[in-house]
Amino acid sequence: MTNDNGEQLKQIIDDCRKILDLEIAKLKNEYTLERARARASTVNNALEELGKISKLIRAQTTKLGIVFKPPIKDDTVSTATQTLRETIRYVILLVSLAYQLYVESASYSVIFAKELKDKIVHVITDFRDLVNGLDDLVDQYGIVAVNADEVDDQSSRLVSVGKVWDGCDAVISTLEGGSHGVLVSRIKETIDIMTDAISELGEWLESPEKLSDPFDISSFNSDDDNDSHNEPETEIPEDTIAFGHQCLQKSKLVKLLIFSLQKSVPAAKSTSSLDEKKKYASQIDGLFESQRRIGEIIDDLACAIMVEQDPEEAETILKRLAAETSEILKLVKDLNHSDEKKINWANTWEAKYYE
């Protein structure tokens, strides 16, 4: 049964849900720098504050899980209401920090600010789901007298609490890894893309053939005579196959380059000046974009050989690849201040690639 206290609690829960829905929608949409500035916090150290707020939300969520254990008793409504109000204030601070990171992304790197924003959106979304669950609890059990019997709690309340914990932990983990950590995770994704393309090209070169239906589209049709369309049409020219092997070797070398970045990019220094931080952030973003494009180029190169059997197109793609690898080598050398001990491997790789 829901009494006046219950109705008040439900109203607060509903207000929180509306705020959360609105903030989630705003964060997910594209926004201008001007709009972000209007919503951003202005704390001196946004990253440090973000860590603190994430830990506070985690702790407050634990309290919510305790005070909303059904049935909710009349003497705990005040505590439940206060805890919910405090937590929603922290969540709003989390939102304002997401905007501040966007505004100050030049100091942290765009990929780092975006990664944190995505993690923050997850936290807020999971918290909104928790709030929805709390509303369901009040509807199901109401507010009962202090001496009421306990119930067998089969709600998803604790699952929702756990998801918020995980989200807060993910924010803290991202902060600890910094922009360097985010870059390394993106490099691993690019390596996976390259590995697939290189594997497919290698398998094709072992038994090269030109098919009229390279993507096996006819397999979606039911006509029996479609099998004939997958028979080899013509022999692949030997020079095309030979060039394909060269492209395969180049691709493997580039994969080695990208793999080596994981241990060759230094982490940011906490003692750096603002200008140094901005330069480092720009270099991290530059590496991210170059290695991402390289993943796409390697995939394009494999298609040019396997599907198009077009050496001229493949040659054009190799030029794009050379331009991106040159940019990566330049950034690596700049990041390591041209220290011979740290960039010797890069010089060796460059000599091998262009021999």
C-alpha cells in the first residue's frame, strides 16, 4: 500500500527519471562548442574531479540498493529520498564534467574526451534504469509499517546497482589509462582488422582465381544453375599474383609497425605545461587517425588484389599507405624527442619497408 510518503517518493523518482532522460538525450546528440561551454563545469582539474564524482556515485548507488530493499518501510522513506536527491546531484555534476572535457579536449585529446563521454553516458543510462527499478519496487510493495514482515526480494535492484558500479569503475579505469590507454585499445582494434585482411589475402594467393561472383551473392538465390557462376573464368596473370605477394609482405610489415606503437608511444607526463599537454594530445589524436586509416587502407589493398585484380589500383593504394606510415613514423619520433635508443626500431622498420 502506498501512503502519502510513498506518493512523495514516487514523485521524486519520476522527477529524477525525467532529468536523466533529458540529460542522456542531450549528451548523445551532437552539440556545438558554444552549447557545451554553457553546460560545462569550470573546475580546475576536470579529470581528478571526474574520478571523485564517479566514486561518490558508486557509493551512493550502494546506499540506494540498501535503503530501497523491499518492502520499503515508513521510517526509511526520508533516508531513501535524501539519498536519491544526493545521488542525482552527483549525476548532474558528472554531466557538467562531460561537457567540460569536450570544451578542454585539446588538452586531453579528442579520443580520450570522447571515450570518457561515452563511459559517462553508460553510467547515467544504467542509473536511469536503476531509478526505473526503484519506481517499480514502490509500485509493487508500497510503503509499509515499520513492523512489517520482510519479503523475498526477487527484484532486479541489485543487478542494476552492479551495472552502475561497473560503469563507474570503467570511468575510473579510463582515467587511470589516460589518452595513451585509449589509443592502445584502438590500435588493438585496428590490428584485428588488419589481421583479417592479411589472412584473407594470404589464403587467396595460395589458390588465386577470378570469380564472377566474388561476394557469393548468388548463394542467396535458389536457382540450381547459380553454382556455375562461381566457376573460375580466367587465369590470373602471373605478374598480378607476384604483385599480390609483394602487397602481402608490405601489409605484414605495416601490421608490425602498428603493433609496435603499443609500446613505443610514451604516456603523458603529469608535470607537463599546458602547451606540452596540448601538443601531446594533438599527437595522440594524429596517431589515432593515421592508424585507423591504415586499417582501412590494408583492407582496400586486399580487395584490390583479390576482387578487382587491379595492380594499378593496388599501386595507388600503396602510395596512400606509404603516406600514412610516414606520418606515423614522424609522430613516433616527435613523441620520443628523436631519442635514438627509443626510435632505432622505427628507423630499422623504415629501411626494411623501402628496400
